[in-house]
Amino acid sequence: MSAAIDHRLGQIIARFEEIQALLASGESSGEEFSRLSRDYAAMEEPVAAIRAWQEAQTRQQEAQALLADPEMKELAEQELKDVEAELPGLEQAMRLALLPRDSADERSAILEVRPAAGGDEAALFASELFEGYRRFAEKNGWRFEVMSLTASELSGMKEGIATISGRGVFARFKYESGVHRVQRVPATESQGRIHTSTVTVAVLPEAEEVDVELRDDDLRIDVYRASGAGGQHVNKTESAVRITHLPTGVVVAMQEEKSQHRNKAKAMQILRARLYEAERQRAHNSRAADRKSQVGTGDRSERIRTYNFPQGRVTDHRINLTLYKITQVMGGEFDEVVDALTHHEQMELLAQELGTTA
């Protein structure tokens, strides 16, 4: 490995130890303490991988030095054989740990699920998928809080928005953004024909106030009476809130709570997340800044994943992964799919990194 990479590894360890000392000193507080704590948590895995690789290198050097000692030669040869078998795996683990990470990976997330093409069947599947994500969050010990839920007929859903709180939520949920296609025979289908419907999913990293500046002059806030199905008023006060971000035209409406203050707070949280994600996408230049690019138009031809109920399979088209366990996946067992997507992305990044540093 080159001297430049050795220097880089030394810098990472030095910075980690510096943060460790700052946190132990108790001199940091408030926002600085939170920032240092996040940096420390993000560096723990890379530093552990670097140290494991460095320790193996030290063992290799010590074993090579002992080969000249007749009394230690046999022991040294065995040690050298063992450590040289370990080194490739340790080096790859270290490289993976050092790959550039999405700065939002450790954050909580805001999940938005909406039916697209397919009418009642799409609305029904949107509700089922939303519930599957709730179970996935609960299995991982994350808090799943519904912010807004608009029901449709036949137990379906017109829209579902939730916050998922916990460490590393966005890293696990971000691959769900896109169009999800379902193929099955609807309960209302008398001829037994398979219908194809789509649902759009958007996953946004939760933004903090310091991430997005929301100036009062840039916001138009309208309040109105919340209404239920058929336009009937569910309360007599103007508790519903609609916030329009004038520079971008992004609109967020919230009427889930009876309190205007709480509806406004939720709407601001969603607005901040949408603007933060749009800025992230511009900065990374990986997708169009317009939030619609994350979920597409909802057309049946656009999809990241297909759920085929008659065949019991789930296929992720980005990595050509097919699992014949649709019941388990819809029950919240998304880990196998997410693990495969994460591994695929890591391997692509590793190939790029090896191409530039090997």
C-alpha cells in the first residue's frame, strides 16, 4: 500500500483520538458535543478496521523477523502462514470501512408512500407496504411515528407519511425510494385476471434546523379547517396548516393533529426534509434536484422492485435479485434486500477506489 494511503490512515486515527479526548474532557457542550459525538460514532468502525489491519501487519513483520532464529523458525512460519491468510480480508474490510459515506446515513428519515397507477388496488398495496415498513422499523428497534395518513376506500391509502427515528435509519431505508410495482389478482376481480399497479415511495433524511434556513419571508402559511371524508368538518377550528415555500414552490399540508401549532411543526419538519434532500441531490449531482425524480411519474414501466403475489416473489430490478418470500418481505423482513443493495453499492465504490489508489 502506498505511503499516501498510510499517511491518510494515520490522519484518520489521529483525528479519532483527538475527538475521543475532546469528548472525555467534558469541555464541549451543546451543538459542538452533538457534532463530535456523531463524528466519533461514524469513525468507530473505520478506525477499528484500520487498527485490525495494522495489528496484522505488525504480526507479519514480527514473524518474518523471527524466521532467522532457528529455535523460533517453526513457530514463526506457522504465525506467518496464519497472518498472511488473514491480511487480504482485513485489508478489504478496512477499504470498505473507509469508502465515502452518504453524510445523511446516520440520520432518522421521513417516509412518504402514495399510490400511483392502478386505482383502488394501488391504494390497497400502498397501505400494505406502509405497514410493512412499520414492521421493518419495529424489528430494528426504531420509532415509527405516523405524521399523516389519508385513508381510501377498501382499506387502502391515498397517502402515508411517517418519521422513522433512530441511528442509521436513512442508510437502511434510502434504497426504498422509487416506484414499487405489484402484480396480483385484486379481491374485486371476478375473472381472476392479474392486475399491475404501482406505488411511489420517497425516503428523505430528516433535516435539522441548521441544515436548512427557512426565512419567514420565503414562507406562505395558510390555515383552514381540517376536513374528513366527504368534506365534513372534523373540528370547528382552523387547525389545518398549509405551508408554501415560495422560492421553490414546495407545498406541505398537515391536518392530522387537532392543534394548529403541532400541525405547523410537522409541516415544517417535512418541508425542511424535502428542501434538504433537494439540496443534497444537487450537491451530489446524482439525481435531478426536483424531488419528483426520486419517485418518477408512477408509470407502470418505471420500477425499482416488483412484488408478484401469484409467484410469491419479490424482484429488485437494480441488482437483479429475486426472493421467493413475498409474505416475509411484506411482513417487514426487508433486511436481505437492503443488505444486497448495500453490498452492491459498496462493491462498486470499492472498485472505483481500488482503481484510483491501487
